[in-house]
Amino acid sequence: MLSGFGNSHSSEALPGALPIGQNSPQKCPLGLYAEQLSGSSFTAPRESNRRSWLYRIRPSVMHSRFTPLSEDASPSFCGEFTKLTADPNQMRWFPLPLLSNADAAPDTAQTDFISGLLTMAGSGDAGGINHSGLSILMYSCNVSMKNRAMSNADGEMLIVPQIGTLDIQTEMGRLVVKPNEICVIPRGVRFSIKVDSPSRGYILEVFGGQFKLPELGPIGSNGLANARDFLYPVAAFEDIDLPDGGFEIVNKFGGRLFSCKLNHSPFDVVAWHGNLAPFKYDLSRFNVINTVSYDHPDPSIFTVLTCSSESAPGVALADFVIFPPRWMVAENTFRPPYFHRNVMTEFMGMIWGKYDAKVGFQAGGASLHSCMSPHGPDEPTFTAASAATLAPRKFEEGLAFMFETNQLLKLTKFALDAPHRDVDYQKNWQSMPKLFKL
């Protein structure tokens, strides 16, 4: 693996496959084709310019016409949110049901990663003029993508596995991503996912933006997620012919899914170099910053990755925030998250264990607290935390995360009508006691 967030990496599966001193010689080494993958405009500032050069056996343009993919292939897929209705109610969902093990019961439904995509909420329009916004999806699958790959022309995808290891084959090489790890697939990179058991998880997709490390400000030069802990794949190619259109590429384009056919594997990149590539990160490496005196800090101190917005400095289109095991030391302080209303919208998920502010929030579940909709600890948590002995304690019971955005998220029909939606979520706060005394 290669390490270092945003570094300019280089990798070759065969010695001498990378040209020396230039990107596009008249004849590439080993008879390969040179191809640039640009993740930003050519003239973007150097600090935000993303591109990689791929040296492959066949140019990626060798495919059939794109045709719309049947909506039956992903029934809850959604790419345009401008026509959906916003709902200010606090929302929660129990864990998405796991599919049956297809290996143990071959007659069960065979659902791969693409067919198992379930859109929960989003904003904007991936195919709109401004190409801005985001979408939040969940996935549930039980078979590997066979002779099938996906490419997302609309945006970057941050994948958070909750159950099941993902073996992700990309044009730049392989990433094995386990629960407690995350990965990011840049816009336009082709990938295929193998699973060895029923799997589920969460996805944050940002249109027109790129994830980066947050600024540290007064924290200094170290802390939170360290750049060295982000891992990139090394070149690994396959030279496989599949006649009669034996390989399918599913392309997400303008909020819709299209399909084309290839007569070969698209994972034929023998060498590559650049700063645009998939990467993964182990969340246990996160260096938690927390209070050692009083009060509960804002959740922004737990930001792993951020995607900037155009509205104002410090206002993110999307933040990926985690609430990992950590010491809780503050004196004379209500230690769980406080009651609050926020200009940002918060979509939360649970990777394992339990959340320290909600008794009923389950691993594999999700919640949505929209802009200015009040939320906070439920009654059992409030009561217990108000009477707790405030000795130093290490929270080790779970790992929750949050997709936070300045956008007003709109829910899909699937999310609103899902049988695993907790329609009684608001009841969690109705028994809060009146403690006021004169």
C-alpha cells in the first residue's frame, strides 16, 4: 500500500511500465496506452488540482453505447432531489435488514453492490447546471459484482462498511475495506466490489466536490486524522478478454444509471502516477481531541474528512464526523451531547455498539436531524447522565458517525415508507421531566 493523503503517488505492476520524464511519449513502455484521468479542471489551483496518469493495455473508450439501466435494477435509486418535499421532523430508522447468505442458500435473491444501493436523502441535482449537492445512500448486498463495474460521473463516494468486508478492485489497484474502516472512490474511477458474506453499510456522495482533511486551526500541526494513515492501492492489472460484451460498466451520470458493454476487463492498468486515486482509512487511527476541563465540545473536533461549500469559509457541503472510543474527563459537566438546534443537517449512522446519547440507536440504523429541528439525548440518557458520578471514564461501547451538511436534505419515498423506519421516534423526548423549581 501507498500512504499519505493527497500525495502524488506512483506505482507499477511491471518494472519499466511507467514512462520516465514525461507523461505521454510517442510510444509508451510495454506497448501501453497513456490516459489521463482528471478530477478537477485543468486550471484549478495547484492545491486543489487532482489528476492521475494511467498506463493501460487498452484505452477505456473501447466500450459499446451507453443505454439507460432499468429502474428495476436499483428501485430506490434517486439522483434529483429538487422535486422532493422537505420534512422537518426528526427521523430514525432501525437497522436495514440483512439479505440472506446467497452462498448458503443459492435460491435466495442475488443482490450485488449496485443492485443493493438504497437512496435515503439528498439535496441538489447531480445533473443540474451548478452540479452541486449530495446524496446519502445505504447498501445491502449478498453477492459479488461479477464481470461488472461501476463508475460515478456525478461525484465522489465515501463508503462506510457496517457489516461485511468489501474487497474493492479499482483501476489503480485493490483496497480491502473492513468495518471500522472507510474508503473514498473518486469521481470517474471504475470499481468492482466482492463480498464473502451478506454486507451492509452507508455511503456519502458529494456532487462536484472532493473530500479533504479539515484545517486544524489552533489545534496546531498534529491531531485528528493524520495524513500518513490514509492508504492508497498499488498497481495490479488483469489482462482478460471477455467476448460478446462479457463485461458491464454501470455509469452514474446526471443522477441516472447507464450501462455499456466491454469485451475485456477494465482493470487493465499496469502502472499509474498522480494524486487522484481511491484510498482507505482505519478509524481507530483517529487522534481524538477532547476537553480536559469542562463542557462538551462541538462535534466539529471529531471531523475526519470535509468537503467545502461555496457559501462561506468554514461552512461545509459535507463533513464526515466520528464519535469513537475516548476519555470523558470534564468536571461539573453534562457529558453526553447537549440539546441543540443547528443550521447544519445531521444524518447519523452506527457502525458498532451503542451511542452515548440515545438508548435506542442501534448498529446499522440511522437518524436524521434537519436544520433547526431540535434534538438531543433521550430521557433515559438525560436522567442517567444528570446523576452520574463525574469520575474520569473511557467510553468504549461503540462507534457512531455523522454526515453533516449545510444543505436541506430531502427524503426519498423509500426512506419515508421503509418498514424499518421508527415512526415513534419523537416519543423518546415526551417523558422528559419538568425539573424547574423556584
